[in-house]
Amino acid sequence: MEQYLIFTDSACDMPQHLYDEYDVRIIPMEYTLNGEQITFRTEAADRDEYCDRLYAALREGADIHTSQITPYNYVEAWTPELESGHDILYLAFSSGLSATYENACNAANQLADDYPDRKVVVVDTLAGTSGQGVFVHAALLNRANGMSIEENEAWLLEKRPYLCHRFMVGDLNYLHKGGRVSAAVAIVGSMLNIKPLLIIDDEGKLQVVAKARGQKPALKRLIQSYKHEMGVPDVPKLVYIGHTSLYEEAEQLKKMVEDVVEEGTVVEIQNMSPIIGAHTGPAFFSICGWGWHRVEEA
């Protein structure tokens, strides 16, 4: 069976060794930090340095903007691979949070006319950051186990509803800037040290589902919520923990997760991509993996 390439983008967070081990291809994304335009490659060895710089700057009130991938960027990245005889499976950042998926589909349609004998399959992950990483990791394992591009696509679409994201955001003001909460809620929540808990819903959009007062209670609630989600059959036992350069706290959260997950589960820690972190702020933790009740309140 002819091998196909798996692409994703810089909104995806995975362990660094997977990029080389499985030959993952990345479409980079850009952000602007205090007027400086930066191309972020999530697979780069120095990615944590970019993350550390960004979150330190956010804590000092930096101005940051992100930009989406254009159809031209996709055509430019995929054309040489198609000319070399490769098919492409692209796992895109959630359509509920970005135009990334739509732009990828437009590029794939254009390339289908130019390369009728090749395939460009675009899958909307309805995910981001560590959740997108879990999804891509599963696709890589499927390919390694011999799934064709069509079989892999079908498996991913079947299992996608079971992909769970659980987030804790430390500062409601970032959610207010993104239109997620009102100014009044942000002000009162900040005064009372309220930590909102979020999910990514079935449309791939952020949704506030609960609140806790203080970071420790919020993290415990994340753990309790995910504990009730586990047990989906026929999926890799993976849990990814995301954070915003909060290394010590992330290690503590990992130990808490390892105390409740099923035997044999691989628990990984990821520094979150600046592409997502720009919108969540510098005090963020997530637990992402396969679960039963994706939209049930935390």
C-alpha cells in the first residue's frame, strides 16, 4: 500500500519526538507580538522558547494578534508533495475557532483539478492545542498500523465525537476580549478569583460550562470531570495536559491525572501553542483525551 503524508498545523500540540518518529508535516501559523511578526512551527526544537517568551510578554500586558493560514499557503506546501506522487491527509484546527479548515478545503479543491490522480483529504478535527494533538497522534498510529487514507479518515470521523477538551482559564478578561463573557462578568470574576472551566463543544467552539473559585479547586474539578469520561473502547489510551509555561504546576497536574486514568494510559505534558494561548491568556491548563460525555457540564 502506498504511504501517504499526514499534515497538521501549528495549533496542534504533541510531544516533540512524534514529529520526527512519524514524519509529521506542519503548516506553520503566524502571530504578531508587540508589532513583531513571528512564524510559529510547533515541531521546532526551540518551540518552548517561543512559548515562554509569549506567555512572559502576556503577563506584562503585551499586544498580540494571530493570523490564519491562507489557501495559497496550503497550495504552496502541498504542491511539491503531490508532484512527488504522495497523497495527503490534513488534520485541521477546529472550524469552530478559525477559517483554517475552510481555507484548506478551498486549496484541496483547487489542487484536485491540477492533480486528478492524487488525493488531498481534509479532516476538521473540531479540536485545538492538546486535543488536536491527541487526534493527530491517533491518526499517526492508524497509519503505522496499516490503515489506508480512506480508512483513517473514516476512523477519525467516527471517533471525533469522543474527543474531550477540558480547560481552565485563569483570567476572564481574555475571554471577554474574545467575546466569550461580558465585561461585567469579567470584572466580577476577576475580583472573586473565579476560574472558568471550558470545553470545545460538538461544533468545535469554546463553551464555558462551569466556574470554580481559585486555581486548586478548578484543577480538582477538571480531574473529577475527566475521571467520569474515561473508558471509550478501541481508541489509543492517551491523555495530553496543556499549560502556558507553567511547568511545575503542569507536573503536579500530571501526577493527579495519573492517579485516576486507566492502567496503560500514556500521559503527556505540552506547552500550549501561542496560536491558542494568545486568546486564552497566560494562566491556562487543559486535560484532553477520549471520553464519553464531551458536552456534559464539568
